[in-house]
Amino acid sequence: MRAIVLESYGGPEVLTERDVPSPEPDAEEVLVDVAATAVNRADILQRMGLYPGPQMEYEIPGLEFAGVVSHVGERVGDWAVGDHVMAIVGGGAYAEQTIVHERQLMPVPHSVGLPDAAGIPEVFITAYDALVVQGGLTAGGWALVHAGASGVGTAAIQICKAVGASVMVTCSAAKVGACRDLGADVAVDYGASDFVTEVRDHVPGGVDVILDVVGGDYVGRNISAAAVGGRIIQVGVMGGGKAEVSVGELLSRRISLTGTVLRSRPLEEKIAITRRCAHDLLPLFDAGRLKPVIDRRMSLWDVAAAQEYVASNRSVGKVLLEL
């Protein structure tokens, strides 16, 4: 099969198309013919040598996919050849075929179909896990979502509205309209306004849950923006991995700061959050309350250009890589 392989680390030029052996599923795994995958920030960091992927014979990036089941292991009971499926994986999705444990698979919603379903798994699982499972967001609450026009951000806005919560986002001026169109109650242009001030103006008691992919100096400001007993869920460090915070403020206002990633979790934890998301979220796609936000569709073999585009911060939602 053809795949995109990392044979060294560096710029987009290290993304190498080559023929490699097709993966062989074990008894509880499923082999999928990939219809599409997507560009994620983690893929770019992996290419740069900053975010190691799982051990593989060939280092193939790619954290999510949608495709068609082509072979099932002997103990697989939930899937059959020809099923349309999608999943988040540790790596290996930048290829014509990939394997995954059967319980990590989700059916593709009828209203979405292939290949757009490749824009669902990573961002909706990440956002739901952060906001609802770990953040405890419920109806009537307020969330603050940074990078509101990113893949995770566009999923998070929709999830907030689906659970009956209000949501404020930060984004660049050019993306304010897109975030409002998705349902953001307040969209803050981070180049023109301070989000802490905006929170105090619109939600005087502070927000209940903060989903942050930025880190850096946002961390201390998040503490100032959070409500008493609020929860900050850190899912990325696009703005830097070090921060100065007021521990006294964290203690006195009983704020929780939680770091989280999906990729390095044990298999059973990945399965558990996948199953919960499948149960809670998938019906909302066919009900028209959730949708993948697709910025553009490109060929997998143009992945270098696709990664450069995502790194430029011009995209709104997902950039798909189709086969």
C-alpha cells in the first residue's frame, strides 16, 4: 500500500510517499481501507520530532480516519466487511489502509458519510472529553473555548450548544463571524480585546469550564477568568509549555487545572471515551445538531501543502486529506 512515512524529522519536505506492507490485524482488530484522514497539530509536531508517535515498523502519521472495513480479525463481532467506520488512532492513518481495535471504531453517521466523517473523531472526542467528561459542563453553564475556529474549537462550540450551555470563544478578527455562525454567544478577537475583561463583562461570576489549546500566558489569565470552583482543561500548548500562575488564586477560588491528552492513554481508556462519545454524540449528527466543519479537502499526497496551510492558522475547522 502507499503511505506517507517519516524517515527523518524537520519541515514538510520530510513527508515521504512510499510503498510499505499493508498492516495485518490481529484477532480483535479491523483492517480499514482509508477514504480520508485529516491534518492535526499533533501531526505537524510529530513531523518536527516534537511529539513521538507509537512504535511502528514505518513511522506513519495520522490520528484519525474514515473508511470502509476490508478485513476483520477472527474475534471481531461488531463489524463486517463493507461497513463504513471512523476512529481516532495513535498513528498510521496517512495511508491507504490502517488497523484499529474493533472497540475504537464508530459507525459513520448517515447524515455525514464518507469522506467528511474523517473530520469528526479527533476533535469531537477531544472537545467532549474536555468540556463534559472532565470539565463537567452542563445546561445553563458557561464555557470559554480558546482557538474557537480550530478543529477542536468548532466542535466545542457545537457541543456546548448541544448540552444547553453558553460559550465564549477567542479567535482572530477574521474568524469571529465563523464562530458566531456556529453558535458562539460571544466571540472575542484576541488581537483587539482581553478575554478576561470580556468574561467579566459578560459573565461576572466567571466561566465554569475553560478549554485551552494555547497554554503559555493564557494559563494565568484563565485562572482569573474562571468561576469559583471552575475547571480549566489544558489540551494543548500552542502558545508555549511554561506559564506563571497565582497558586494562591487557584487555591482560594478552588479552581481545578487539568492537563489531558488522548494519544498516550491506555487502550481501555481510549475505548471507554470512544464508546461514550459514540453513545452521546453520534445521534446528534443525524439530528442535525452537530456537523464536521470542513475548511477544505486535499489529496493525501499533497500533505506537505496541507500541513503548511494548517500551520499558517488560516483554516476554520478541519483540513481533510482524501484518498
